[in-house]
Amino acid sequence: MIYNKFQKQIRNGYNFLKSIIYYLNERCCIVVRLLAKDGANMWCFKNGQPVETIPLLDRAFHYGDGCFTTIRVFQNQIELKERHWQRLKLACQKLSLTVNFELIELSLQQLQKQNLVLNGTLKIVISRGEGDRGYSLPKHEADIYIWFYPKALEPFVPDSIQCGVLNQALGLTMPSLVGLKSLNRLEQVLLKKEADQLGWAEALVTDVQGYIVEGVSSNCFIRLNDRWITPELRYNGVHGVMRAEILARMQHHGIACEVRVIELDEVSEIQSLFFCNALNPMRVVTHLGEKTLDTQACIDLFHILNLNQIH
């Protein structure tokens, strides 16, 4: 009789836990579905197939275990495609992610069937996939998620913004992770919170050593003593595809650009400044704090490098 009572308690406990897991799973799926519907035509693919849900045990959710890239698609053209693919492959190599990159092309083929002309933002997320609790790596291939956010786009023109230097600083990154766009973006979330509170669309970000690194979600190019400089990303920061493209075009046109450490006490000497990322090649800073900057040098560079044409 005691045994039967104990067995019943175990069975009730098991059913209770099962109901909790079922409830959490349903809630998770509902959230993802609502996001898909609220996104008005947002498309999501996993390993080449349309999906509406994300597994609860996905390590991207639990540990930020993976990498990503964000791409502008204009008139069916995936801009800077080769640079994005190279960066993803390098990230996967450094993170020991086994990836079938053909699944990206399969997802893109599926996407092209949904729209006649693609314009918008494409986000590729590579997750290590589902795994047991704990940090040990699962032995299966990584999962590839692709989100596409349709949006009417126009050819690039220089964008004007005001900015300053944020108080919060970046920490030093594990050397093998420097430059990668991992799924752990908590530093950028907190930096963006500070920038938003100050009313800045972008801002210069330093590290704990007092060096200028980048913007919150962009790389930066700075003009000092009539020379262009972009920060050396030795200890942290993201190796942006647009940064690489601009450096290559500057070299092609014989425009000198030094890649070096920029110290915080040099900020007061900045003549011109612009931010860049894959979604915008040039956001020209008109005011850095209280200081008015020279914008013409940026605009001239925009036209010399033909940054309205990104392929």
C-alpha cells in the first residue's frame, strides 16, 4: 500500500513536470509565431525549410553559441556576399561549428520563390543547435537560420548624425574571438541603451584600456591631421564587411588610411568622422559632443569610392 502511494506520487510529479515543459514549449512557439505575424511578411528558414518555431534546447538561446551576419539585399542582389560568406566561414572555423553552407543557398532559393524582387535585410544565424544541459559540444552539424525582413530601399546616400563618446567601455575579448560576430551581444545591448538615453543614433565606444574601438553597431573611420585612420581591432571589436570594403576601395584609389590604435585623448583632435556597417556605408558625424566636425571630407570620400554602389 505504501509502495502504491509512493508510485502514485512519482507519477503525479512526472505528469506535473511534463505539463510545465509542454506549457513552456507552447509559450516559446507562440512568441515566435507572433513575431513572424507581426513582422508583416517576415520570413524565417531553418536548414533550408520554412519554420515558425525555435527549439527550447537550442544552444543559441541558452549560451549565445553561434555566430551571425546581417546583410542588405537590394534589387535581388546580396550586397558584399563574398565578404559575408568568408566572415561566416572564418567564425565557424574558430568556433568549431560544422556547417553545411549549401543550406544557406537552399534557403535563399526558397526565399526567392516568395517574392518577385527582394529588398530588405537578411540575417543569417548559425547556431550549434540543440544540446543537453552543460557546455560540452554536441556532435551534430550546426543549424542555419535565415530571417528576411522586407523593406523598401533606395540607393545609398550619406546619412548625417550627431554622436559622442560613451561612458561604458568594452572589455578585452578572448583572442580567438576578436573580430567575430558571435551571438553574445550583451555588451552592445548595454551600449545601445546608453546611446539611446543620450539621443545618439551611434556613438564612439572605447575599451578598458582607453582606446577607441568602434561604434555600437558600426565600425568607424576618423580623420586626424588630414589623414584617415580606422582603429586597429587587436583586443576586441568586429571585423566589419563594410570596413573591409572601404579599406580595399581606398587602397585601389590610392587614398592612405592608417590602421592603428587611437587613444581617448585624441578625440578632441578629430576633424572628421563617419560610421559604417553592412546596412549603411557612411553615417557622417556633424557634431561630436559639442564640437562641429568637417563633413565635406566624408562626402568627398563617399563619391570618390562610389559608395552608392555596393556589390
